[in-house]
Amino acid sequence: MQISIVSGKGGTGKTTLATRLFLSKGGSTLLDCDVEEPNAGIFLQVSWSGVETCNSQFPVINEELCTHCGVCASFCSFNAILSSRRATIPLAERCHDCGGCALVCPQKAISYAERGIGKIGRGRSNGGDFAYGSLNVGELSGVGIIRKLRDSYRDGLVWIDGPPGTACSAVAAVYDADFAVLVGEPTPFGVSDMAMAVEMLRNLHVPFGVVVNKAGIGNSEIYEFCQKENILILGEIPFDRSMAAEHAAGRVGFDSDERNELFAQLTGSILSAAGYAEVHV
Amino acid sequence: MILAFCVRGNDESLPLDERFGRSDKFCLVNSDSGDYLKIIANPMKEATGSAGIGAVQLLSDQDVQGIIAPHLGPKAEDARKDLDMKLWDQGDCKTVDDAFDSWKNGDLKPVADSDRPKGLFRA
């Protein structure tokens, strides 16, 4: 089962929650899919097995077959192919690897080559697997890395620490997930961005519930919003300055019975809402 | 050759736009005959990205060989070089007439291939 943790607004506490869920459930898997800024590993003890390059494909034009008809360029939604009567020029960095240009080329003049766009690091932590993706600086899209990460961990309980926002990478992190946890912040900006994440999840037909992090700050807008939209609130994490202080020191902060109990309960609520059934082999 | 100028708004005086990739419209002029051929809307104005590259492609499709524009970003600059289009900096000119006259007099600064593109840095 894959459970994605998303938020809309950045900084609401996805990684905070994702790492604690992972630690609460020994033997589960955590994938850090915030590939532009993977930071979950900072809070974990990981024994690393290795790092591998992640590639994306881009079109290569066979000049002997190309008639410069321009069909590939007009097809491309990303302006990744320039065409004139004398030249057809693929722009590798703009290519989003959809494979469409080769399909539409009437001369079958297009093939694909690979280039590195980032890396994936893999290891073990807390009795389970931990992996992160990291997008190279300057690259436009982390989608390929996120897909590769998710495809390589399909068994058992998999937590996905998603990117902020609701753009392509966030969609790649929740697409086809079994359940999503929306980490909400009880502030006006938090609610406004959360509304966009709700729209994204509904469009993708991913069942979800909300966890209110930093509960106690801001206002009551988030509760009103969830009630109006009939959204399940799975639990709350009260605002606690000492937790923020611990994060700043790179610690997860599992250091009090109260906190351990809070996260154990939250984990239980989430797994129950997700319909997770432990399979004992 | 066919020249393209970046135009803003609907005024008859054809005031120049300050942007290339997200320019409101382009005015195409036949530099040999002096005829103002047409004004085309720029769909790249609302593009989510690569507006400059899209604009270069748009002009190339219209057989434009020379662009008079404000600064081009690095991607648009590469694109126009790849498609063999010449570029002149519109400088302080205010309308298409100004810029075309300046171009005819050789007063517009050509952007050489070696010049580093500056762009508008308005992202």
C-alpha cells in the first residue's frame, strides 16, 4: 500500500509527519519524493546501499530521414523542438519525455537518447527501506525520478514524503496512491493552499484525510473548511516550539511518552482510514 | 527580408513592447519594400514556460529573418541562433516607425552571436 503525504503549502510539516509515521511502523518503507529538496534522510539513521543516476530520454533526429516537415515541433506541448524549413532542433532540457514526437513523425526519423537528470539513493533504516530522489540543479522536471522511486518499492507499507505544491511533481507523488494524508496548517495561507491540494486529490480520485499540524496557532478557518467540504480530520499535532527546535538540530524528537503516544495514535488513525490490513506471512 | 517588431496594445502608432517572448503582438515588415505586412497576436504571452522559444518558433513559421526586440533571454537567444535569425536591439525606440527608421539608418545595435544574452530578469 502506498500512502502519500502532501500539503499544498510548503512548510506545513510533511517531512515531520512522514518520518514519524515511518519510525512508528518498523519495517515500513519511506520514499523521500521531494526531489528538489530531499531532507527526510537528515532525521534518520540510514545504512546506505548505494546511489544511482536517474535518466530521462530526449529526441534525436535522424537528419537523413528528416524532411523538416515540422509535425514534431507543432505536436510538442513543451516547445522542446524548434523547426524551420532547414532545421529541426530538439531542445533536450525542455523535453518532458512523453514519447509523442517519435509517434507523430511521418518519416520515423526520431529516436531517443538518455541523459542524467538526477539520482536515487537507497538504504535501510528502522528495519525497512529508505530511499530518496534528488533532481539536478537546473532541471525542469522531477517527475521521472519520482516515478522510478515509486515503481521500485511496491510491496508492503510505503510512505511517500511528497513535494509541496500541486504541480507536476506533487501529482507524480500522489498519482494512483492508495491514500493521501494532507498535512494542513491552521492559517489563512495554509487553508488557501490546502484547498488546491484538495482539488488535486479529488481530480485524481485519491482518498485522503487531513492532519492539522501546528494546531493552536492561526485561526479556525481550517476546521470550517473541512466541515464544509466534508473532509475527514485524522488528527492533530499541537504546535510545540520545542519540536521546531529539535528539527533545527536535525533530530526527530521521539523523546517523550506523550509524543510517542500522539504519533502512535496518528499512525493508527491513518492506517485505519486507508484501509491498511497487515498481512502476516 | 521580413523583420519582426514587438508591439504592445492597439494604438495606431504601434508602440513597441518591452518584452519579446511575452510581447503582446508582433508587427511584420518587409524591409525591401517597406510594406507593413501584418500584425500577429502572440499566443506565447500566456505560456506557462519557454515563451521566448515559442515566440522564436512563431516568427520562424512566418519566415521572419530579422528580429528587432528588447533583450532576449538565454533560451530565446539560443533558439533564434539555431534558426538563423538576426537580432537587433530596439534601444530607446518607442514605435515601429522609429525602430524601422533607425534600423534602415544602421542605428540599431546588432546582437552578435558572441554577445552574452541578458534577458529581462523579471522572473
